[in-house]
Amino acid sequence: QVQLVESGGGLVQAGGSLRLSCAASGIIFSINRMAWYRQALGKQRELVASITSGGIPNYADSVKGRFTISRDNAKNTMYLQMNSLKSEDTAVYYCNAARMEKGTVLDDYWGQGTQVTVSS
């Protein structure tokens, strides 16, 4: 089992910044991809950014150039630096950890979510 705890959400004005953290614990040696998802009210959950165990990032088009995903393997922690925030970034942000093989998710785990609210 893997436990994920997010922190860093809050209320920020448009154009501002926030940094989310996701601390992982448990049986994490098999995890080879971590990601941030978000779900806005009334919408489906969407992938925001992901990062492989080797540190290769991938971003949704809507956040490219504004968000940066990173991980500190020594601390078992993943981060999402969010800059130039827009009202449309308002959502609950979820941390995800997955064991993947050839592009297929074999196991995955979710954090409890942290609310990000951007006021315009």
C-alpha cells in the first residue's frame, strides 16, 4: 500500500502562485510514475502533470509554461509549482502514484485532495 498526503492548497488571486506538495509513504519502491490531477466542480477529473521515476515531466496543454512538476526522491515527495494562476485553475488537486508497465496502469493510489481556489 502507498499513502499520499497533499498540502499547499489555498486561496490566491489571479496571477499569483501556489506550491503543492505530495508526501508518499508505504511500499513505494514499485511506483514509477507520479502525477497531479484536478477536478473542478461539475467536471471530470483531468491530468495536470506527471513525472516518471527518472524525472521526465509531462504537462497538460492548459498548464504548460505556468506549472512545474518535480520530485525529491530522497524525501519521497512530489511538488507542483503553479504560477500565473487563472480562475479556471480552481479545482481540487489530487496526487496520484502509479505502477505502470508499457503504458498501462497496474496499480495506482490517490491522495485525499487539496482545494485550490483562484479569485479573479
